[in-house]
Amino acid sequence: MDKVKVTINGIAVEVPSNYTVLMAAKEAGIDIPTLCYLKDINEIAACRVCVVEVDVKGVPMRNLPASCVLQVQDGMNVRTNTPQVRKAVRTNVELILANHNRECLICKRNGSCE
């Protein structure tokens, strides 16, 4: 498997090219919050809680992509805790909670909700 070099919050990490940014962050010991992500079960980026700021070789991405589905690229620079990211995550969580059914006891994420 080919490896790529990615920098996440200033930490350089070399990971397989088929990794997502979320997987690379976990490998680097960096926590990115998620709600809808269930590895190998549900990787649809619906909650948008795992958004990150990214540039590839100095060229910024136009929007904040979801790290759970964004495949790593060589030379990628990822930031998980910028003001723009924090604002987007907060807004996304507020939107989710505005329509939340509050049936946490029967939710499949019960006990592992972030």
C-alpha cells in the first residue's frame, strides 16, 4: 500500500493512501468529534460534526469537508480546531439538536455518543 504524508494540527503523519483524514487523525492521536460515523457501517458524512479546514500543497479547499469521508492526499495540511471549524461544528450540532428526538436509551450510539 502506498503511503502519503499528511500534517494534522502541525503533526506530520505518514499513513496508507486509502485512509480518510479521520483515520489519519486517530493514528496521530488527534481526536476529531463525530456523531454519524460508525466505522465500516455508516460513513456518510451526514452530521458534518467532523468537518476540518484543509489545504493541499498550499491550495485551500473551498469549503470545510467532512473528515470521515475525505481521503488523504500527499502534502495535505489539516486543521481541526480553527475558529471557522469550531463555528461550523457548533452550528451543525445546534441544527441536529433542534430536531433531536431525545430517545437516547434506544439509540444504537447509546453509551458511545460523542
